[in-house]
Amino acid sequence: MTIVDDMQQEDVWDFDTARHYDTPGVGMFAPETLGPAVDRLAELAGGGPALEFAIGTGRVALPLAARGVPVTGIELSPAMIDQLRTKADESAVPVIAGDMATALAPGKYALVYLVYNTISNLLTQAEQVACFRNAARHLTPGGRFVIELWVPELRRLPPGQRAAVWQCEPGYIGLDTYDVLRQHVVSHHFRFDESKQARLFRSPHRYIWPAELDLMAQLAGFELETRHADWSGAEFTAESGSHVSVYRIPPG
């Protein structure tokens, strides 16, 4: 048994995590990070409704809805939904409580999207394939499924080493520990100040190579439409640390 086996998503995304999740104006909420994502998703929605898997506290959904795109969400964590509800009520952004691999939202959508590596919160390949199929059943013909996902950084691991530091700055260290046999990784986020105390947040993931992701898409009836290194459309290369992949259901 590994550390991933002992971690449940319901326990990871609890009240304390939800309370500290939003960082207005910085990090994931910085305009230079959030703005291009919202711009691109609004373009891909093409005036139709959108469904966000793992909507969280509404980081992307709320500004997207403010752009005139009707947004519905699916979210596993009651604590994250409660945090979203401090910013928008059910009439503004409806949310279905449930697992993004199986939960059903009413209606059909022009766009389903998953941002910031969230598909990797599903810890088995079968669940990740089910997520693609769940996206497909929610889409109209010609509809799109968008995934933002990091590229596994296994080239940083010399033989025998299981951990890699991916960010180090004043007050913060981020590192990942890998189980390469099972494609599992645990992200460790250490935040600290001048005191002797540090705050640790850990989240388990199953990493996915881009080629594996494309095969999951094919199994669900999607075609890869575009892949870029970021939301602004930079070229995806062998050195890219992440990608934004757009899959499309054939128009019919």
C-alpha cells in the first residue's frame, strides 16, 4: 500500500483547504494566469453553455459566467461548493454534487472543461476514461472537451530517486513524490514564514502522458482538435511543462 491508497479526495478537499484555496490576484488567480484561460474558454463555448468538471470555488466559472457564458458545475467536495456559494448562488452558477467521472448535469453543452490538472485527481486509468465518456455524454454534436494538464517530469528523477522539487521560492516549496510503477504522484506544498512552523498540503494524482490522454479521448469518441503549451496558444514542444488540449465530438 502506498501513500496514495491512504488519501481520499473527500478528505483532501476539506473545509480547511476550501477556506485557504482562493488567493485573489495572485497565483492561480493572477490576471495573467486566469485571463487567457477565460478568454479561450469563452471563445470555444461559441455562445453556448459550458459545464465545468471539478468546479471548485469557481475560480474559472465565475469570470466565465460574467462574460455571458452560462456555466454549470460538477463538484465532489461539499466544502468547495460552500466556498463557491459565498460568491455566487445556485441561480448564477448551478452545481451538481458528485464525481466528475459519473455525475450527470441536466441538459446538453457546447463545452465541457477541466482546468489545472484536475483530471489527475482521478486515481485510476478506468476512472479517467470514464471522465472522458461522461464529458462526451454531456456534449452536443461538434461540442468540445478541454483539458489543462501538466506533463510528468520524470526526466528530473535520476535512478533511485523518487522526489522532484518543482518550485522553490521564499515562503514556499513544492515537490512531487512519484510511484512510477502505478503512475501515481503526491504533490507536497510547504508554506512557511520566519517561525519554526510550516503548513503542509498534500494531494494525490495519477499522471497521464499526452499520448495516453489522446487514446482515452478516442475511446470516448473524441478527436484531438488542438494542443498548445498554454491558454494563449504557445506551441507545444518536447520541453513544454503542461498543455491545453481541445478534443471535439464529430459534428454528426
